[in-house]
Amino acid sequence: MTGIPIQHEPLGRRALRAWFDPRGRGVGLIGFAFNRISGLALFVYLFLHLMVLSTLTMGTGAWESFLQLARSPFFIVLDASLMAAVIYHGLNGVRATLVGLGLLTSKHKAMFWVVIVASALLWAYAVYLMLFVF
Amino acid sequence: MSDNGRPGPKRPVTFKVFRYKPGDTDPPRYDEFKVDVDPRMTVLDALEDIRTSQDATLLYRHSCHHASCGTCAMKANGREILSCVTNVLELGTDTVVVEPLGVLPLVADLTVDMTSFADHFEPAGMTLLRKSEFNPKAERPASVQDYARYENCIECGACISACPITNTDPQFMGPADLAALYRALVKGDDLPEKLYALADCEHGAWRCHTAMECTAACPSDVDPGGLLMALRRRVTGYKIKRLFGLKV
Amino acid sequence: MQKLVDQERAGGTWLWQALSGVGLLILLGLHMIAQHFIAQEGLRSFQDVLAYIRNPIILVLELIFLLVVTYHALVGARAVITDLGLTRQQGDTVNRILTAVGVIMVVWGFYLTWFLATRA
Amino acid sequence: MAEKFHVLVIGGGSTGAALVHDLALRGLRVTLVERGELTSGTAGRHHGLLHSGGRYAVQDQESARECIEENMILRRIAPDSFEENDGLFVAITDEDVAYRGAFVRGCAECGIPTREFSAAQTLRMEPYLNPLVKLAVQVPDATLDCWRLPMRFFATAKHNGADIRPYTEVVDILKRDRTVIGVRVKSHVNGQVYDIGADLVVNATGVWAEKISEMAGVRVPVRPSPGVMVAVRGRWCNMVINRLAPPGDGDIVVPQRALSVIGTTEWYTDDPDRLGLPEDHVQKMFEKCGEMLPVVRTAPLRAAWSAARPLIGDETVAGGRELSRTFKCYDHKERDGVEGIVTISGGKGTTMRGMAELTANVVCQKLGVHAPCRTRETVLLPYGAYYQ
């Protein structure tokens, strides 16, 4: 329990609580929280990706050494999580668009679970491709 | 209360109540009260019991005791409730944590200030009465113009408290106001241009991130989230029509 | 809370965000297909990357992808920041900073593409 | 004392609301204190019926006349605050049918317009009624919002300069010799105890009147008489449904929003703070109101609660429904030899404005103020204006 009135909480903590604390909330907030977290992760990734691609300007050697690094288990895990974020953010984005335009608003909870299941399946397939095909 | 609440045995429940009185009980704390709860008791009944027999200074808002006025919204176990229609035993916990609504400024204990809520309601064009949807086929006596009934929204503030965006952005109009705005648009007794502009503004309908917690929190079956989305659909249509210079 | 809602500015970025999001899904799909069919082995070497970018369809696709993804990411970031409840001035500052970041990203991306395309 | 007002009203119920509005319109410096939220006592909890007076037209014609007069005034000064769907008195049994003559006559005597319908007509208007319904009489009942209607009075009073203090409980009445000079209050917001001075104190605390009068050393004959009400989900009638019979338990269904409020019962208590909710009364509601609208017996329950009427009567009077629903204003100078305090009690939600007018007349006469009552024609502000 906090010692501070909820209304007087510092903004940062208030935001963390309001956006990501699922206690007392339903799947709506969870969907939103995942979307926000995956979105922020992808935002960071976009910068990293551009930086990685920048190594291309430094010629063959730099790129090859990056590819070497990319095959390390750490990068595989990173890539796999990134894949999960992309898949969820994309599918939930479709859900949010439908809900947000008042098209299937009353079905938003069911659609959340569809998004979760579809994301899991797609992700499993993507990981399979990453590990065994490429 | 599914079987209209036939009486059963009483059960002791501990209420952990948020206490705050500026300059007096400051910083806030949680006080514990034990109440023997009978099966019909609501959270509001329990608070009344605590106030009349344990602590006369406990402050909370209440008026109609049947989900019509909307004054008694608060949080029980972290969830927004209307305390007059929330059965204590059906919460299913031996300890019930009772807290004021979020977002709205705290007055004392469980009481919040509804001024900001009312401020936003006015421009949204909220009206108290609406044409009843009930039984339009029934005959009417000549003296009754048209059956009317009150809007479902009882302005309790639960949706404002539950919304992740109002929690951090005080300028966001919020679910109740935008739902009211939609109702005003549908009723059509206000200038649509004015209402569209309000819905379409920076702090209007588009700030919502469709977490839909407002609808989950609404104790009065208003479905503010659904109405907000219907509002967006209308605004989108309006924007498209305007883009092609069509009449709205 | 302020008394009346500041109505001067129109919202509606959400619509564009949704639209660009759907666009990204399509572009990402094409990106994946391209990786799969055109660069059949994946981009295993520097030469592979150059060969990949040499295809004019790929080139255009990647540039559009860059533009849309930058827009979508920055508007998303802006939403997170503005949901903290900014004053008008703060909002303006955030907009300016994010626009600058976007411009730099796009310019750098275009330079990169030009660099690789001319090497090929 | 730091603060001094012409009039201090104790009790933020419907009477207090209409009274501060009336006094503010007459140009007096007035304040109102209420221990909890505004209308958190009896006012907020009633079944939401704007009485046509039909209910009292046979036994209690004084109340009936007050009701129909105030009914028409309120519709005028608080437009858009009522579900103006009228009400029906329905006869189910032959006994009910036999009551019709007295009822229609009584209504005519009190100036309550009526219109009669056959069983078939009645069922076409209210399809959920008991199909055994024999006939019905239409009267100008309406549904009001027990929170928002008094709030319109508070809002208007506030904009006319009245000072309204909820969450402020009177802990003592301040007297000099045999004259009340103010009150000591405790703020439940910050725990502060302070004094407020006033030329005249009005006790408008309804069923709590005795608590205040004890502090002042005066006596008021108010009898708290609680009744049970039940709200079920679903709007099962378009109009207010009353039983065409002498006043009794479970004789009314008031449609309100998407609910149907069924009521009510009656007993007596000495403790208005602990009314309880007698289970047999709740069951009786379903049983009796189910005779008119069978569907309410199976409709899901939304809320069950008690509210206490502030009836006027001495302990010697036995019956409850025999007590009149009219209101009285007591000047304790005459009754108890204590100057500076007036009590208003009795009455009902529908007559709130009339009670205020009567009290304000007494107040003005005592203070030597010559200002006419203007509440009959002053249209009230919207309730939201209270917060502006």
C-alpha cells in the first residue's frame, strides 16, 4: 500500500501504474500494456537496426563480423523476442484498429485471445524457421 | 444477488479503509474495521455501519442507495465499484480494501471532488432525459407526449478512474464525456459541427487507446468505450465527407 | 484540470497511425517474402546485401518501408509522451524534437541506401 | 465568532436545498451545513416519485392538495428534470374496483386530473401488468431524480450567493440565555471544529430533528418512519404503477432509468441512523408489487434499502399510515420559549419547495424582512451548475 494519495503520486510512477499495472483490470488494459511495451521495444530496435546497418558503410569486414555476432545465442534470443514483439504489435494493431473504429468493439476481449493465440502460433513458426531453416 | 438474496449466515469481514484528511490524517493511512456482514450487505451498508457504530468521522459520498445518483463510486479491492450495489460477500475476500476513485482530486477519506468531471460534461452537451427505448409499441395516453427516461450515465466517475489515459493526461476529455457527446450527436439537438469539432480535437476521441477499461468499470451499462468507438466511426465518416466537400 | 477543453487543434493522428500500421503489416509481409524468394539464402554476406538492394523494386520498397516505419514509430513515441499530460508548450517541444529525430533517421537511411546502391 | 449569517440551515436534504434557494432569492445571507454528502439522508433515498397527490386523495386531502400544487410548480421551475410519463392506479381485485369511486371523487376534490381506462386499454399501454387487471385511472405522476432535483436548488442557491457546506456536522448549538446564537460544527474534511454565528438557525434535519432539538433544549414531535424499497433491473412499465387501494405496503412501482423501484413498507424507529433492512419487508415487496406487475418477482435484484420518513406525530399516536404526510414549521419561541431556532419537518420530496416557502415566510417574519417568495416562478439552473 502506498503512503501517498493516489492522486498525488509522482507522474512517472503514476504512469507505470496506470498503463502497466493489471491489478483490478481486465484484458483490455493487458492488451494495451503489451502493445505499449512492444511498441517501445520496437522503437528502440529501430534505432539499433539503423546503427547495425550503418556498419555496412564500413565495408565487408565490419558486416561479416556483425553477422558472426548475430549467430550467437544471445542474438538469437534477442531476435526471437523481437519477432514476438513485431508479431504481437502487428496483430494487436489490427485488433486496435477494428475496435478503435467501432467495427468489432464489443468483441474486443475475444479478439485479444485470438491475437494471443495467432501470435503464439506465428511466433513458433518464425522461431522454427530461424533455428532450423536459415 | 442471483436468488434475490435470501438471508443466510453472517460472516466477519475486515475492511481496510483508505483514510486521509488534509492537515489532519496526513499522510494517509489505512484503518481496519471489522464488520459482521449479512448476505444482503453492500459495501455502502458496511461503511454506514462503520460510520454509525465505529468511527463517525469516516467520510464517503452516498445518496440514493440504488445506483441512480452515482455519488458512491469508489474502489473495492482495486476495482471501481458503485458501493450501493456491490454485495460484500460476493467480493469473496475476507479483507476488503476500500479506496477512493483515482484521477479525481481527493477531498478526504473516500470522497473525491467531482468539479472537474462536471466541467467537462457541460461542453459535451450531456442532457438528463432521453426518449425511452422501452416498449415503443405500447399505446400512450393522449396527455403523454412521448415516453421519456433518464440517461443511463449516472456520472459516477468510475470510468474516469479506470481509464489508463485520464490517469496520466488530465486534459483528455475521458470516456464519460465522449460517450455523452456521442449521445448528444445522436439526439441531434445540438449543432453537429460544434460537437464534431469537440470530438475531433486534440483531447477528444482520438486520445483513447481502446483499453476499454471504462466499459468494464461502468456500473450502469453505458458502455462508454463502445459509444466512444461509435463516435470515432461517425467522426471518421464526417471527416471523409468533409474532405470531398459533401454535406454532413 | 482546465475548465474547457482546448479545441484549437484537431486530433486524428490516431487514424494515420492505424493506417500506417496496416501499411507496415503489408510492407513487412513483402519484406519477408522478398527476403525469402529474392535473397533465397538470407543475407549471408556483404555481397548478398548489395545484390539484394540492386533490385529496383526492393530499393523502392525498402525506402517506403523506412518512411512509414519512422513515421509510425515517432507518432507512437509521441503518443506515449503526450499521454503523460503535457502543456501546450511542452507538446510543441516534443513535436519539434521528434520531427528532428525523424528527419535525421530518414536522411541517414536514404544515404545508406544510396551508398549501397552505388557500390553495387 | 468569525463568521455570521442571517440564517443558518442545518440539513442538506431536499427541504434544506429548497430553503437556502428561497432565502437566497429573498436576499438573505444564508449558509447550510450538512454532515455528509448533500441529500445523503432521506431525500436521496426516496423512490423517485413526483406525487400527483392521488395516493392521498381519499385519506389525507391536505397532503394531496399540497402534492398536486407542488407537482405543477416543480414541472415549471425544473424543466427536463422529470420523466413526465404520468401514473396509473390499477385495480386488480374487486375490492380495488370498489375503491374507484372514492378515489376518483377524492382526486376531483383535490384538483387532481384523472382519466379512466378499461382493462383492455390498460394492458395495451402496460403489457407487463397482471392480465387480471380490471381497470386503471391515470394521474399526473412523474419520476424525478432524487439527487439531481435537489442539486438544482443547491446550484441555483449557490449562484445567488448562498454558502453551502457539506461534510460539516453540527456538534453543538450555541446559546446565550434562552436564545440560539449559532452552532459549533466539525468539518469531516479536515477535522476542524469551529463556530458559525447566525441570527436564526433552522433545523431542517428531517428524521434527525430530535438530535438537533435536544442540543438546543427544545422538543419536536418528529417520528422517523422507515420503509423498505427494492430496485430491480429492467423497466417493466412506462408509467408509474400504483395500486388502486387505500395506502398500504407494496403499492407502487416507479420506473426509473433502466430500473423499476418497488415500494414500500412502514414501521417506526427511534434511531434514524440504524434503519436495518427487515428481510420480511423485502420479501413482501416482491409479493405485493408482484400482484400488479408479476414480472418484478423474477427480475434480477439491483438494490434493497431503507429510508425513513420524517412524520409529524406524538408518541401517543399508534398507527403509521394514519399520520398525515403534511409538513409543519415550528417556531420554538412559541413552543418552548427558546428564541432563534425554527424547525421544519414532515412533508415529502414532492413538497420540498412548499415547505421551504412556509419556513422562509416564518424566518422573514421573525427577522423582520419584507421580501416576497419568488421560488414559484424562478426557473432553476441545471444541477451541474453546482460544480461551477
